[in-house]
Amino acid sequence: MSTPQHAPGDNVILMTEAPNSVEAEQIVLGAVMLDAAVLPEIEEELGQDPAVFYRPVHETIWRAIVELVAGGIPPNPVVLANTLAKSGDLQRVGGASYLHTLYGAAPTAATGQHYARIVREHADRRQIAGLGTRLIQAARDSGEDHDELLAAARHALARTTVEERWPAPTPLGEQGPLPAFPVDALPAWVAEHVAAVAEFTQTPADMAATMALAALSTAAGGRVHVQIRDGWVEQTNLYLVVAMPPASRKSDVFAAMTRPIYDIEAAMQEDARPSIIEAEVAKEAAEARAESILAKARKADDSTAATSLVAEAAGLRMEAESIAVPPKPRLTTSGDVTPETLTKLLSTHGRLGVLSPEGDLFDIIAGRYSSRPNLGVFLQGHKGERLQAERITREADLGEKPALTIGITLQPPVLMDLAQTPGARGRGLLARFLFSLPASTLGYRKIVVPPVPEKTSRAYESHLTALVHTLTDLPEPVTIKCSGSADQAVIKLQEDIEPKLRPEGPLAHIDDWAGKYVGAVARIAGLLHLADRTTGRWGEPVEATTIERAIAIGEYYTAHALAAFGLMETDVNTEKAQQVLDWIRRTKVTSFKAHELVTARRRTFPAVRSTAPALRLLEEHGYVRSVQAERSESRGRRPAAMYRAHPSLLVSDSATPRPKAT
């Protein structure tokens, strides 16, 4: 990285100069020169006024960059120098050498947005300084439009604080940006296929990555357990759901990521077919012989002969019953399976994946085929608890450790419908799911894209096949231990999460989900460990680096879980949150406590406790910030949280400064 330099002709920055950062401006320009794709997010931070740059030469360069990008031309130093030379500005901005200095100023393109925020903050402070000067002059000059000037000053002060600039709120009913799936945390053979499928289908990598975890869970769930420490063992099956709007190519991605599982299942069934037929024929033959002897016993006149024939028939019947016909191997079942059928399948196979590109399963869970929801098998199948079902036959072997995997892509309204199902939240079903809510790429997709490389898809299929065959050949489930360093990484994670579950913590309102979070991370770590070692050595202890990768994935699902539960709770709370915003705008209150809101809007909020969902929603959307005061003494009750209102709520439309005519 080159050391940022001052533009030619710039003076050394003095304490008396207007607020500015030459280095930040250089990094912003260099970031877009490195990768034009970051321009939209940088423009969002800077705003539409090029005068945000303190150095005029930087403003000139920025205008040229924006014009080039608008024309689809990468603004690298050579192209940019040619453009500025044509406009006669190249030497004024410092020549081609200064453009190369800018190009080397940014360590990566991704840093541009951060430094754009710094540039914007300095511009805001310059505006305040300028307004301050004008206010002093206005106090001496009666000809100045005082009302307009004061309105502009209030607006500028509301936008800028002495601390970090407060980003604009996300409108209620809209979801703010969520983190992208950390694809690099996946094993290379999975990550490459995920990236290739996402590129080919022009969809977020989140969807392909989540379905890849569903495929791994189907392969390993219930066959391998992870022991974090003595007395704590987790299975490796996951419940995963991706929610995206229509026309998001969910079915295409689902098929690309799960097809190998279905191919492996079909091959296993074909391989088992001869032995199944052989056992069926042997059983039928023994039953036929028993029936034949029994028929002779019925016709026998001699009681002694009849008794002998009956004994022989009984022996043949017992022989027939002792012949076990192996079930047709199954790894999956469809998404429209009923709870009763699923219970029978799990009792037969022990481990099963419910994979579906539609939301049919959630409709069934909600009670489509019964008068009330039947959640039992879905609760027990995640934890590995003994199945409880009164409707299956007594002869069925229920099994002690069933392992169910769920991998579904659906539309957001289906998720909201499930949230209304009696018991779905209260009994812990929703808490068992890892949610992914990627942003839609509609309107931004490339038209011509390369197909998934055959080498990439073949590697994905071969690794997954090896994993399935290795684990299905195990006579019984195997438990893999965590190394000492891995256990320490889990302990650190627990110490980080625990305070967040307190009543004032950021995860308090989803404590049912967050309470299972560390266990989910351990399960993900188990799958990563196995996927790293499909060719052998998978019985080795889980290492700390694997836990760290699982935590990165877990943090992704935490952010999306907060969004998913927010989506499922918004119907009633959005209306109440809007009433709070109206109250703040009307009263111009800069900060308040919950009891003040109860006093002002008692009909909507009869008690302090009833304000929590609306205030939480406003905080998630950036309209308010909670500030928890510390106890004044070691004992005593913790003071109630104070809520600060976003500055934009305090500025009326009429106070927004109008641009001057040019």
C-alpha cells in the first residue's frame, strides 16, 4: 500500500483548517479505481454532492470516475488519465503519477465505504462550521433570512453528532441489509460448488450454501455425534430454511445442491434390490411351506398326525418370521410427508432428510391434514429423543436416537404462517431452525453466465458420495470428541453469548433460539469436520479452527434469525412502533424512558412491559438507541434504559434546507 500523499498545491493541514481528511479522500478514490462495483455503496455514504470532498482536485477526479462507471468503463489509472487529459484537467489534478498514488492508497476496495463515511462526517462538520460563521454574521446583519438560516443549522446539527454518525433508519416494514453467508468457512469442495451454482443461477450464495449444509446433514446426521466435553454430546443433523420471494430460482439451486443425495439414494436402493428380493422370496417360501403343512393338518383324520403337522407348520412359521426383509435404503423423504408417515419412516431408518424446494412441510406441520398441529416428531427428531407416537403399530421399532434433517426453500409468507401455528414458538419448533433470508437479485442478474464447471460438480458429488457410503456402513453411530483447544473455543463462545440472553440483551427476545445457538454451532462444526475428511481421518478430534469456522457461519444465522423472528412478529408490533414514531415526531422528545411512553400512550401501552416489542423493532430499524445506565451502587435495582431518538425524527419537513438556485 502506497503512503497517501497530498495533492499538488495542497497546503499542510493545520489545526485551524476546516475539518477534512486527505487520506480518507484518497482511499475512497482509490477504492473505486480498484473495483468499480463498490461505487454504489460509497455513493450512498457520500451523498450526491461531489463537494463533499474538501480538495477540489479530488472532486474533479471523483466526477470523472462517476462518469466512466456510468458508461460501463472501469476507472483504472490509465483510463482515468486519458479522460482527464481530454478534459484538460490532468495536469491540474497532479498528473498520471498522482492517479497511481490514489490507486495504491486503498488497501482493498472493501475499505472504501468505511473511509467514505469519514469523508462525509468531515463534510458535515465543515457545514456546521460554515453555518456557525453565518450565524455570527446574521446576528449583526438584519438583512439575513434568519428563519431559513436557523432551520438549516438545526438540520445540520441533527444530522451530525460529536460521536459516530448515526446511519439513516430502515423504514418499518423493510428489512435492512443482512450479512452474506461466509462461503470461505466451508470446505473447498463445497465452497467452490456453492460459488459456481450461485454464479450460474445468479442467486445469492446464501441459498446454495444453506442447501449444501442440508446435504451434509442428510449424509451425516445421526451417524456421527460431536462430544464437546464430558456429558455434552450433540448430533449433527440440522433444520434449515431459506426464505426468498417468488422467481428467485429456489428450485434450480435446490436441485443443484441436493441432486447428488438423490442419486446416491437411488444407487443404494439399486444395490440393495437383489438382497431385498432374495429375503422376500425366502420369507414367502417359508410362509408358503408353513401354510401348506397347516392345510394338511386341517385335513388329517388322525389327531396324532394332525398334532405333528401343526408343530411342523409352527416351526416353519417361526422360520419365516425370523427372515428379516431389509427395508429399501432411504436418505430422504418429500416435503409433503405427514407426521405419522414420517414417524414410521424414522422408526424404520433412524435417520432421514426432509428436503423440499417448497413450503409444503410447514403447511403440514401447521395441521393441514388434522384438526390440530402435530409437532412431536419434529421436536424429537431434532434432539434425537425417543419417538412417541400412539398411531403407529406396536410392532414398529421406534428407535432410541432418531435424527431428522430438514432443508427447505420457501417464500416469506409461508414462514409467517408457521409462526401463527399454535405451539410452534411455545414448544420450541421455531427455535430449532437456522434461518436464511437472502436479498433478491431480481433486476441485477447477468444474462449470459458460464455453467457450473463439470470438474466442480463432479468433485462435489464424489466427496458427498464418499461421505454417505463411509457413514452408512457404520454398524452404529460414532462420537467424535473436541480437542482441548476446540473446547476452549466453545467456552469462549458461551461466555460471549450468555450476557446477550439477559433481559436487556440483544438476543433476549429470541432466547428460545439463542439458547440452542452454541449447540447449533457444535453441530455445524461436526459437519465441517467430516466434510474436511471425506477421504479418511474423520475420527480425529475436532480442532479449534473448525469451531471458529462454525462460529462464523453461526454469526450469519444469528443475524438472519433476528430478521426472521422480526418478520414473524411485525404484524401487530409495526403498527405500535409507528405510533411511537408519531409521538416522537409530534413532541420532539430527544430521549425518553418506557414509562414516559406508557404515560403518553396508555391506550396502546398499558404497562412498561408492553412497550418492549415496539421499542425493540424501532431499535432494530435504527429509529432509537437504548442506553442502559449503570447502577449507582453495588446493590439495588438497575436503572431503566433510556431511549435516544434518531435526529431525523426531530426535523420537520419544513426545516429541511432548500438548495439555492444556481
